[in-house]
Amino acid sequence: MSNLDIILQQLANGLILGSFYALVALGYTMVYGIIKLLNFAHGDLYMVGGFVGFLVLSLISGLMGSSWAGILCSMVFSMLAVGLLGVIIQRIAYVPMLRAPRLSILITALAVSMVLSNGVMAITDGEYLAFNTDLGYEGLDLGNVFISYTQLVLVVSASLLMIILYLFVHKTLYGKAMRAIAIDQDACRLMGINVNRIIALTFFIGSSLAAAAGVMAGVYYGSLHFFMGFVIGLKAFTAAVIGGIGSIPGAMLGGLVLGLLEAFGTQIPFIGSEWKDVFSFGLLILLLIFKPTGLLGKTEIERM
Amino acid sequence: MITKQVKAIAVGILASLLIVGQGWAADVKIGIMVPTTGSEATAGKDMENAIKLAVDEINKSGGVLGKNIVTITGDDGCDPQMATAAASKLVSNDVVGVVGGYCSGATLPTLKIYGDAGIPFVVAAANSTKLIDANPGTAFQINSTGFDQVNSAVALFKEKGVKKLAIVNQGDGYSEDLARLTKEKWTGMGNEVVAYAVVNKGEQDQSSLVTLIKSKRPDAVFWTAYYSDGALLIKQLRQAGYHKLIAVGDGSNSPKLLEIAGKAAEGVYCFSNPTADYLPAAGDFIKNYKARYHQAPDAYGPLAYDGMKLMADAITRAGSTDKAAIVKALKETKDFNGITGAISFTDKNTLAKSNFVVLIARGGKWMLNK
């Protein structure tokens, strides 16, 4: 494998990893943009999404097989279910706290995260679940660079979801309302926007994107574990901060930057893959010190 | 108060009955030291069951030196302090030998206690390399130590014509140890370790590592850590088009690895302690165990069973229940024919020939590699 091959392969790996990060980061950024809450339970929604997808797939695999059709079906169902879970969490745990100090609602989010991960731990006995699909290992073999069709499909679907989201936020009335609430909630109320409903919608979309990423991760990596949301939650948070928290294009960009950084950082001689997290979180610290608004985050005025 | 006194009296009567019962003149008293409570109780109970099964078989076929064997169990709780108490209890009960030892940490402090009393101790499962240095000469390890797994691994790689090896661990004591020892041994034999990598626990995406490994073109990849992340590495290696040999250490010896890695695991090698499923000689043992306890023996049952049989064999060869004579007989053990393999000892009282077996994944199951 020549150096060029390694660069190309890592470019592909970084993009795949980055699109997972981006999908999860979107939820962080949307929720932060609209109610200024760092929803630390977001990574756990990703995890729950994976488990729901697994459950649905094992139920319907007899009917439609566990290939792409079954996976798509279980992904859609998982997105709906986890989106709903996100709204329920918001109603139960966050709405009563909206007027409380920011720190209180942050702690509530941590508690929700614990409830979700420990709940799943209790149900699954802390065991690893095998997410088995019928997807083969075929792919594009470009000399020494290999990209499987599964990887391609996952990146394309992640991009599709992000494009749909972008269009939704910028071309529809609901999207406009979301952006407006991000700027000034009270003014929106005066303009007759149903603020609570739009906030719920934001949670729904953010959570279902996390669920989509969770199912994709299950399909791609093949195993599920109650703790899998923790690290990715932190990484997605980092991605959101890199891009500028509150900014939707920023979250997408941040995810890709982080994925590529990890892919290339670990290829530096004498620095192994055990340094992956050091890169990510080191970057987070540097960014928070030198450019806390992130790459695309502008001023405090526009957030979505 | 009254109930307490009644309890105390009742316990006293029971205890004296037990002492009288166990002190029956013509019996040979053997101590069992395993964890029967606490986190490792399942494994400990399994070993106790296996030992008692062996005792029954021995007694049925005439016992040793014409006497029956009786056992007394000391619960080490997989805890060094509890183990010390358990060992003292067995010593004060005047056992002629002890079989057991599951947790290395709990077994370690008891070696001196038994050693001071001159009691021979067959260590059935515990296999930390630390036990070797702490052995006062009266303990005998019949499970392979960490060094033996390294030897098994290196032997397999040599047999398969491997030249360049990649080793991956998770940076924890166990997997790092195995990785380091393997690396030392492999390079010491004049071979090359082209990649020596560490991955973080719970990291799902190992694509960077896979690219690194592929770029070094190793003939074999050796994963020394546990099954959950090992399955992901195997899967991602195979997905990325790495088709050569993959081997995993005994921490990955789990059906779960095969379940998670799916068809990617096909043909993967695994080094394992001699668990009943893979022992051709263990058929009767499994059958009798199931008949008596209505469950399948666990991982260390066969070793515990062998340990008891070995102890009885040594007593027979010693021709008396004199402890020093039994120790001498144990030391002179030559190819004792156990269900886990032939047992002989090195001058350090460790197993002379590794009992590690090599497994291979075939059709979603671990099978003995032939």
C-alpha cells in the first residue's frame, strides 16, 4: 500500500465516520439552537435507536429478510419511535425546567442520559447484542483502496437525511419558525407561533436523526451495547462545537472534520489509534479557548 | 437473646457433629478451596461439583490406600482476606491436601499458609505468573500460565508459515501482558512484529487501525483482548479485504464473538483453556456431571476434576498420607493421564506441557483445530 492509497483509504474511512458524527451532532446543535440546552442524553438516543432498529429488524426479518429492505423499514420505524421518545423526554424532563437556571436543565439532561443507558443495561443485562444483517462484503475495489457498498449506502443515506433537513429548515414554514424561535422565543410567541410545538418538533427531528445514525452504526459495526452512546455523544458534541454550536451546516462540517481528523491523526507514525480520542477532545479544548464560536458559528444573533 | 443462645448451641452441636463425622478415623481428608460465594461463586461451585464428582468415583472404586476420601470446603470468596481465613480453616482441620484455587489474587496469599503447614496444594485454575514466584514448593499448578498461551500462539503462527505479525491489545493488564510476551517471544525467535497497536475499549470504529494493519501487510493478526471489541476488529478487517490469518486470545473465547462478527469470524483461531466442550477425553466427565448436577460443567470443571484425581493418584503413589511424601509424589508426577491432557511438572511446579487448546471458528461455532 503506497502512501497515496493510505490517504485515499483514510479519506473514505474519515468520511464514513464523519457522517455518523454529523448525524448525531445535528441533534445536539438543533436543540441547543432552539432552547440553549446541551442535551447530553442525545448520545443515548442514538444507542436506543440502534436497539429499536435491532428489535424491529429481528421481528420483521422473517417477513422481508434482513437485507436493505428490512434495514430501511427498521430504520424508519426506529426514527419514528425514538423521535417520539425524544418528544416525551422533552415534555417530561425539559419543559418544566425551561425557566430554571441553565445549569439545572443541563443536570437534568445528564440524569436522562443515565436513565436511558442504565435502563437499557437492565433490559439487556449489559450484554453485547449482535446486529446481524445479510449484507455482504462486496464493494468497490480500487487497487489497494476498498470501499464496501454498505459504506457507500450509509454515507449516501446520511447525506440524503442532511439535505432533507437543510431543505426543511430553510424552505418550509416550520423551518422558518424554528429559525425564528432560535432568535427570539418571546417575539415568536407574540407573532402567534406555537413555540412549544416547534420545540417538540425540533426534538423529534434531532432524536430521529440520532436513531438513524444508531441503526446505521448497528448495521455497519454489527454490535450493540448500552454504553455505545456515551463516546459518540461526546464526539458529536465536539463536532457540533467545531462547526459552531447552533449552526446546522456547522454540525455537518464539524462531523466531517472530526471524522477526517481522527482518520488521519491516527496514521501519523508512532501515534497509534489509542490516540484517537486525544485528538478529538484536544481539538475541543483548543477550539473552546481560541474560537469558541466554531468554524461556522457567527454571532449570537443568528443560530439556526 | 434466647434465640441467639439457641442458635449458638445448635451451631455448636452441628459443628461438633461435623467434626466427629469428618474426623472418622479411616478417612483421607482433602480440602477444597474455591469461591462459593461472591462474584465468582458460579465458577467456584462448578469446581467444587467437579471435585466431589471425582471423589465419588475414587471412593466407588475403592478409595485411596483402602480408605475413603472426604472433603471439606473452604470458601475463598475470590478475596485474599477470605482466602486466608479459608486456608487457615482447612489447615486447622488437618487436611492432607488441598485442591482448588480459582482466583489468582485469592490463591496467592494461601500458598504460604499451606506451605508452612507442609500441605500439598493442587492449584486447579488460578494461573497468574505471580503464583510461580510465590510458590513455597508445595503447590502445583495444573492450569497453563500466561506464558503457555504465548507458546501456543507462537507455535500456531510458525506452523502456518507466518513471517510478519501484527499484535493488537487494549492496554489493560491482561491483554497488554499477553501482547508484550508474544511480541518478545516472536521477535526473540528472529521474526518480525510489523504492527503493535492499542485500541481503546468500547471503540466501535477501528477503520484507522485496519488501514494501518493492511498497509503493513502482516501474515497474521493477533488480538489479545476481549471478545466484544475483538469481534468488531475481525469484522472490519475482513470487510476491508484482509484475508490472512486472524487469531484471538483466551479472553475472546466466547460464542458471542462469533455471533457479533458473523461470517467474518469463519476460520479465526482462538487459544483456550481446556474447557469441557473441546476435550475429547471429557465425554464421560460431562455425562456424569450432567447426570448428577443437571447442568453442564463450566470452564474449569475439568481441571478441578483432574486436580482431585491427581491428588488421589499422588497419595496412592506415596503409599501414605504423609504430607511430605505426597508433595514428593506430586513432584514426580509423570504424564498423569487427565481429561485435560497429560500432566507433568516443571522444576517450578508448573505444567510442563501447555494444556491450551487451539480452536477454530467453523460454521458459527468454536471447534477444536485439528
